[in-house]
Amino acid sequence: DTLFTKFYKVDNIHVANSLKNDSLKKEYVLKHTPAYEKITVLLNKEADHFEKEYEFLIDGIDKGHYLALTSPTKEFNSKQKFYNFHNIIVTDVVLFYKAEAKTIDFYFLDRKTGKAFINHKIKINGKKYKTNEFGIVSIKKSKKITKEEQIKQTDFLVQFQDEDFLFEEVCDFDEEELIYNYQNKSN
């Protein structure tokens, strides 16, 4: 068996946001051929029905919005029943995050230049922040949080708005990492 994936570049964020359901995505794909990039994956001939994940590395892909179409057939047509769409955003943002003893730090860098995004507006769990001169947003931990049982939320929704896109990533931490002074429990 073979899996065919095609990537279609979407003109802008407004068009990307308008493609709300599969019928609109199908219509867009049929009107915007050829695909930006095509990838073929040969599947193992296993006798199972478990869900599989595949990652693709596409060198030199331009920043922007893409629609990925995955199908068991090489050519896609309007009557096809088996297919899957995924919205993909390619950005120049790289996000690193780390729990320190008294803070949770989020680092924002440009993937092409390695430079920090300085004084950039960021939202984390809906609250507004600005990056510092090193591209870091540092959130102070509560001194009241001293045990894992007190942790109510371990994930942080990070949003980075640029002129062309909204970068979103969920950063997940272990409960232990969110305890105040967790690296230095003897203090």
C-alpha cells in the first residue's frame, strides 16, 4: 500500500481561515493544481489497523499557509471518498521552553537567522506578555505552589502573532517542574 501526500500553498491567512470544512478544502485543491510539493510513502504490509504517524522534512519550504492532502490514490478527484486534510503553517518562529527553579521561560528565535524576537507581543494562556532583549518571556511561579497536588494545569497555550500568521503551540510540563523552586527543593 502507498500513501500520497500533496502540499498546496494557500494564498493568505484570510483564504486559509475560510477553508472551514472538507468540501471547501476539496474545492480549493481541485482549482489549485499542481501541488507545491508531493511526497509518496510506501506503507508496511502489516495486518493491523492501528493509527500511524508520519513526519515529512521538506527542505526550503517557504513561510506561509499550506493545505496537505493525504490519499491512498495518486490522482485526486471530486468523487474520491478516502482522503484527509491538514492545515499547516510554516513560520520562521522557533519556540524553546524550560522550567527553572522560580520561573517558566519561553524563548522565541528566528529559525533562519537565530536572532531573538525582541519586544514582540506574546499571549500565554490568554495573558499578554512582551519578549525581553533576549527574546524571552519569563513567568514567575507562585511561591504558594510547593506540592505536585496543587498543580491544576500543566499545559500552556503560547500564541505568537506575526503579520502573516498566528503561531500557536501547546507547551506541556510535568507537575514537578511547576513547583516553586523545584530544582532546589532543599532551600
